Amino acid sequence: MHSSFLLLPFLPAALAARPFLNEPTTGIDEALANTPAGTLPDLQGIVGLPDFDWAARRYMNVSDYTYYRNGAAGEWSYRNNLEAYNRFRLRPRMMVDVTNIESTLPTTILGHNFSAPFFISPCSRGGLAHPDAEKNFVRAAGAENILYIPAFFATLSMEEIAAEKPSNDSQTLFQQVYLSSNDTETQQLFDRIEGLGTKAIVFTVDSAADGNRHRAARYGVGSADSSYTYITWDYYNKLQNMTSLPVIPKGIQSVEDVKLAIEHGAPAVFLSNHGGRQLDGSPSALEVALEIYEEDPQLFRQIEIYADGGVRYGADVLKLLALGVRAVGLGRPFMYANTYGVEGVQRAIQLLKREIAIDAGNLGVPDLKAIDASYVKWVNNGWYS
Ligand SMILES: Cc1cc2nc3c(=O)[nH]c(=O)nc-3n(C[C@H](O)[C@H](O)[C@H](O)COP(=O)(O)O)c2cc1C
Ligand SMILES: *[C@@H]1O[C@H](CO)[C@@H](O)[C@H](O)[C@H]1NC(C)=O
Ligand SMILES: *[C@@H]1O[C@H](CO)[C@@H](O)[C@H](O)[C@H]1NC(C)=O
Ligand SMILES: *[C@@H]1O[C@H](CO)[C@@H](O)[C@H](O)[C@H]1NC(C)=O
Ligand SMILES: *[C@@H]1O[C@H](CO)[C@@H](O)[C@H](O)[C@H]1NC(C)=O
Ligand SMILES: *[C@@H]1O[C@H](CO)[C@@H](O)[C@H](O)[C@H]1NC(C)=O
């Protein structure tokens, strides 16, 4: 008899033993149990990015929190985004001099210098967490010298957000857009973006139809863009003619579309399934990055490839970088951190910088630029499969 038949009777028990945890249990419930609803624990009690979710869930009211937290339909892609990283085990190397690892975090994104290979992904409605809304992301990203990409449906206007940059224009922002079918309006929007000194346009292409959002529907806080939208590569080329800025497609989810992006002159692509908010069953960026790597690792050198979704730990960042991803985005952790205002967002950035450095050190990576696919065993290890 095949051995898997012998295991079958135990399967339900095995599944029951692994409930989905929105955040792994690391003792926060016990340590911060006396935090009253509607208040925030002391920021020094926040030790990792998942803690900001815990804090925001108690602090924000249920409809506002649900707007940030929700995923599409049964949220299988939302959960898969979080779990995918732990399907692949690291391959740490010993006896390597890692004492300079911190100095190797800085990188460039489309030629712009930043202190670390991660950025704040575009998320709508920053004002639900804090009255200063997106201003806190500009200030914290500026202070820590990382990239921030404001969302088209931000609480504040593009002009209000740009006004928070230092007056010497030393801070680089990209701008995310959704577009209407009215090219006159699109041209006006692009001109406004250029006029604000923004360095690139991030065009979200994964939302041609409305997101199917059950959790959000219970509170009437579904997606902001509910129409069917005309988005094709021909249209993309037309957009490139309407601006001197690079236009980066966000929401690419297959190697075929990466190749088409290259054919159509894209300077970069952004792998994302919108935080699992659009199409349930869509792959995590890690799975797409692996698909690209297995097809042709050189694709990561032909254009810059960014990725987001479910990144919560330094080691998650390392797994994406190992495949050739240039920079990694985070959405919800920064939105939740914004309940604390600029100090919270800055602490989130500092915590992740430190985790990237110490995890790379323990992985035996002497220089973050030298990380490659050999640092990860790219075989599904059975966790979360
Ligand atoms: C509350 C919220 C609002 C979002 N709004 C947008 C948006 O307006 N445009 C967009 O391209 N992506 C949007 N996203 C997706 C993010 O840019 C990003 O892809 C996603 O949050 C990454 O997953 P993570 O939250 O697990 O880090 C949003 C995500 C969240 C959580
Ligand atoms: C970016 O960093 C490089 C290398 O450190 C430096 O030569 C260059 O002047 C920097 N560019 C800007 C715009 O600061
Ligand atoms: C939640 O708070 C927002 C303000 O951010 C308010 O507009 C909304 O009515 C509140 N919802 C509930 C259910 O209390
Ligand atoms: C620009 O201004 C900011 C904030 O005042 C300062 O930290 C930064 O060093 C300045 N940068 C340059 C290139 O002058
Ligand atoms: C497109 O937008 C422009 C500028 O807002 C407006 O004047 C024009 O009427 C719009 N065209 C259509 C077909 O709606
Ligand atoms: C873009 O502009 C070039 C040069 O004017 C033109 O040849 C090309 O057809 C345009 N492409 C699109 C898609 O409009």
C-alpha cells in the first residue's frame, strides 16, 4: 500500500493543528493585555511589524480597521501572502564576515538613492488611522530616507502630500494612479504630478474590475474603484507618450506579463496582488518572483522588479531579494503604524531595517547586494502548503 494512504486518517487532525493566525503568537496578548480598547500600547512595547496590526485592531473602530485589514472573498490570497515566505527554508552559511552588513543596505530605485531596499506601498485613506494622514508617511520616509509612493485615493491631495517634502526637494516620491477613460483628465493629472517634482508614476493595472471584498462589504468599506477599466499594453504605450516620467505597472502576476512589460518599454515592474484585496486565488509576489526566476533569472537584470504583499519580517525581504527583486513594498504594516503618527511609521521603518541587517548577518550574507538564490532552499518544505 502506498504510504500516503496510511497518513490519510491523520490528515484532518494535522489540518486542525494549524489554524491560520493573523499574527503568530509571540506573547503580545500576555505582555500588553491591559491595553484598554480605543487606546494604543506604548510604542516601545511594539517589537515587530505584526504588533502594529494588534495595536491598530484595538485602537481603530471596526469599520475603519476592516477597511485596512480586508482581503478579497475568502481571503485565501491574503493569508497565502503571509504564509508563502515560510514554505521556503533559508540556507544559512557560517564563518562569513558579516560585520559590515549594515553599510550595505542602501540601494537605488530607478537611479534614486535610498537607505534601504524597501518602501511604503500606496494605500488609500491614511486619514483613518491618524488626523495627519499621509503627512506622516512623507515625514517618516524622509527622515529615514526610504521611498514613499502616495496612493491616488489618499486622504490628502497630491499637493498637500508634496508640501510635506523638505523645501530643498531632497526627498523622492513616486505617485500611484488609477486612470479614467478621459485622456484630457489623464494628461492634466500627469502634468500635475510632474509639476510636483514626483519622480515616477506607478500605474495600478491589477484592478480592471472591482475587488470582491466580503469582509469590507459588511461595513460598506469596499474598493474605491468599482468600474470596469480599459487597461491594455497599447494604452500603456499611449500613457508613456503623455509624460516624461517613467510609468511603472503595479500588479504584475506572471512571467508572461513581465516579458510583455519589457517589450513595451517599461523601466520597471511591480509584482503585487494588491495585498490579496482584488482577486482571491491570485499568487503571492514571492510565487511570481520564483516563477520569473525559474523561467529566466536574467529578467531581474533587464528591468527593475519590485514586489509587495505579506512582507512582515526581515527574512521575508531577504527571500525576495535573493531571487533578484530590487526593492520590496509594505502596505498594511505602515498603515497600522500610522495610528501612532510619524513616530510609529518611523519605528516601523527602523525595526525592519534592523531585522533585514541582523537576519542577513545570521544568514551569512556579507553584502546585501551579493545575496542570491543559493541562500534559500526553493523547495516547498510542507509548512503552509
Ligand atoms: C488599506 C489599503 C489600501 C490600498 N489602496 C491601494 C491603492 O489605492 N492603490 C494601489 O495600487 N494599491 C493599494 N493597496 C495595495 C498596496 O499598495 C499593497 O500592494 C499591499 O498593501 C501590499 O500588501 P501588504 O498590505 O500585505 O503589505 C492598498 C492596500 C491596503 C491595505
Ligand atoms: C547617490 O549615491 C551615489 C553613491 O554613493 C553618489 O555618487 C551620488 O551622488 C548619489 N546621488 C544623489 C542624487 O545623491
Ligand atoms: C469609525 O470612525 C470614523 C472616523 O474615523 C467614523 O467616521 C465612523 O462613523 C466610525 N464608525 C463606527 C462604526 O463607529
Ligand atoms: C534638505 O533638507 C533636509 C531637511 O531640512 C535636510 O535634512 C537635508 O540634509 C537637505 N538636503 C540637501 C541635499 O540639502
Ligand atoms: C474630459 O475631461 C475634460 C476635463 O475635465 C472635460 O472638459 C471633458 O468634458 C471630458 N470629456 C468627456 C468625454 O467626458
Ligand atoms: C507615441 O509617440 C510616438 C512619437 O510621436 C508615435 O510614433 C507613437 O505612435 C506613439 N504611440 C502611441 C501608442 O500613441
